Amino acid sequence: MNSKEVWIIGAGPMAIEYAEVMKDSKINFKFIGRSKQSAENFKAKTGIMPFQGGLKNFIKTNKEVPSHAIVAVGHPELAEQTLVLIKHGVKNILVEKPGALYLEDLIKIQNSSKMLNSNILIAYNRRFFQSVNKAKDIILEDGGLLSAHFEFTELSNIIEKLIKPEGVKESWLIGNSSHVIDLAFYIAGRPTSLNSFVYGSLDWHKSGSIFLGNGLTENNVPYSYHSNWRAPGRWSLEFMTQNNRLIFRPMEKLQIIKAGSFEMEECDIDYSVDENYKPGLYKQTHAFINDDHLNICSIEDQVKNWSIYNKIASYS
């Protein structure tokens, strides 16, 4: 792994999380930020001073091409930074979810990556939770899933006060709630049918505030969801097998109700890697750098998933 070099684009909160992983790994890395203020804050938090001036200026004086790059900037900048890396010749790029603010930009990335032979992956770190790894083993042992249910309720009273660039709040389900939806269909399979119902609206999210739906996945797993952004709640998933009800609430932890019981039990899991770093990030980063892409969302899958998110949220 130490023969590879990774560029991490960004110096904000997500880049700081990646810095903790990089510092404890035998990986050659460079952080590339933009403003002096973000760079100084990054150094104060991590002890690392990133390049200041942005990716385009960095490339002017650094002609080498890294083996891997991670794009950890704000949603409006994801597409632009990724396209610069592709044109620079980087062949393996991990882009923070959702990959772009708009579908047309995601498709531009997809088309450019095909032309220049780059692997573009979308970072959904919850796929790499220790709780998820254990649940996948239990589902396999139990002979597969019987059904699934998930909830992606958001803290509307907090979100409405956030100052975000245009388009971010308006597509909040794709930019944030998709963490839950992606994980649900990663485990249960991609939907082959989706009956969606959307009600109400919010000042910051006009397309809807209450989301209900159901359908069937490619693995013949019936699923349902119910999220109300005007009422209290939290993210959660439940997966049912013949022997167990697997409950992610919070998603970082796995609880189980066994057949013949009403009691919810804590699952015995070593959570240390998810407690020492942002949950899922260490395993996801190392899978990416080791070119183990099996459990990482591809850009092709994300383009397909976009229509699912649009239907669930009633986005045009």
C-alpha cells in the first residue's frame, strides 16, 4: 500500500475525518485545500498543513499523477473537482456522496470517466460499518432476507436554520438521506418495483415532508419505508430473516430480536475501528486504496439510483 499515493481534495470536516485515517496508515498522501482559513483550521485539527489555492493551482506545479484520489468537498464542488482529476489522468477516484449536486453533472463525470478510463466510486461509508458486516453474515446464515423496512426521518428544525448553497437543501434526500436508502438497497437488493407516496412540504424542502412507500427488490425481498420530516424520529433500518429481526437504530450498532422472543438484544461485535474513526471510513478507505471495489457504490449504480431517489422524494 505504501507504494501508492493518494490526493485528498478538500480541507473541511470530511477531509479532517480522512486525515485521521491517513495518519494511522502506511499511505503516501497529500491534502489539497483552497482557502487560507480552511487550511489553518485543518492544521489545527489534524497537525497537517494542506496545500492552499485549490486543485487547479496545485496541478500547475505538481505534474505527477497519484494512483488514487478522494474528493471530499462540498456538494456543489464535487463534480468540478472530480472532472479536473479525471482530465489530469487519475485512474481511481472516490467521490463523497452523492457524487454531484445534479444528475446532469454526475452523467458528465460518468461519460468523462469512460472516455479516459477512470474508475469513479461514490463514498457511502455506512456500507462499511461493523454492524453491517455482522448483519450480512447473519442474513447469509439464515438463508436470506424475508423483508425489510427503513426510515430516513431528518431533523427539520435544525436543517432549516443551516446556511447552505442553493440546491443543497432542495435535494436533501439525495444529498443526505440517501445514506439510509443506499444501505437498505445495498443489503436487500435494488428495487424492481417502487410505490411511492409524498405528502406536505417544508419551507426549505418544497417537494415533500412525509414519505411512504413499498415495493420488491431484485432479490424478491418486500420492503417498505415511512419518514416524516415534520415529526420526531431518526434514521433506522430493520431486516427480517426466519430467525432474526436485525435492527439498526442507531445505524452504527446492531440489535437483534430472535425468533420466539420479544426481547431486543445487543449484538456482540467489536466496534473498535468504528469508535476510533468516523464509522465505516477506515474500512472504506482501505478497500478503495487496495482496489477492492466490490462493496463500494460505482458511478454507474449511482446514476441508476438517482431515479429511485427522485421518485421517493418527488423531485422533478
